[in-house]
Amino acid sequence: MKITTLVAAALLLAGSALADVPGLEVKGPYASVKTNKDGSREYFSRTRDMRTITKQTKSADGTLRLTTVYRLSPQGNPLACDIFDGKGTRLFKSRYGYDPKPGLTFGKLLEEQMFDARVKRADASGQEMPVRRFLYTYDAQGNRNAPMAITLVPGKDANDIYGPSALEFDPFDGQQPPADKKANPRAKPVGGK
């Protein structure tokens, strides 16, 4: 087991202001795009029920490199995600754990576990083991410290496997969809009921 400390901390959907995210252009409550320094782009979209966010990462020439699909709690916190390569092959699956106890860090991200979706790795009891874990701590003011990374693949560090899979910023800059508006006010559920 190799332990490394990452320099850059992920900020998970924690109210980052638009000015704090260089290159982010919010297109509305359901779509945004972030242009990176190398010319690559990250396209974000979310479902109307706000329970799924999809991020597509494309190279500067427009080639799809990665697709990440996040499933969110009713409070908007990622619970799990799947990471696919540009051809649609599922590479990794992640799950996230939050502090359930009232206090300074209540509801904050404590751990991120990433599993290899192509090869199941199990311990002696048959329990699936993550290939990488990020453990998050917070300072006295409740600000997140740099995460501690634990890799379970011999000879690899966290960057060799994959960086943090948690959302690093709010891609919609806090924009909420219009309340209870239907696309068609006369819309009926499927089946006409």
C-alpha cells in the first residue's frame, strides 16, 4: 500500500464562485462548459430532477476523452460515479462517504473510493477492494485540507491510477432550474394518466 499526499485539493460542489473557476461558462441551469489552459473542454449537463450530472471531457481537437456520470443525493451531493473512456468502455466506478455526525464537518465529504470496473479486486474475504481511496480532513474553520491518497495497486500512486473523481467545483455556479415549471403546461405522465 502506497500513501501519498496530493498537492491540489478537490473542492466538491462547495459553492465556488464563478470567478474562482477560470474558463467556466454557465449556459443555464442545465449546461455549462469549462475551457482548460491546454484547449481541452469539459462539458457539463444535468437532468431536470438534478439527480444526475454528466461531464464529457474533450481534447482541444474535439475528441471525446472521458465521460463521467455522477449520481446525486436529493441534497445535491455525489453518491457514486462511473468513468468511461472515449469509446464508452467503463473504466472506474466511485462512491463517496459523508460525515453523518452533527458537528463542524457534518455532511462534508470524508472519503472517496474508486474501483476498477474492468477487474474486480477482492480481499481474502471476497469483499471488493478499491484501487484508490482519498481521505478528506478539515481545518478548525471547516475548510477542506489536501486529501490523503491511498493506492492499493502495488507500485502505483494516485496519479497513475486516476486523479480525484469528485466534482471539483459547482459547474452550474449555484444556478437552480425554474421551480415546478413543465416544458409544456399541458403535459401529462406517460400513459395518459
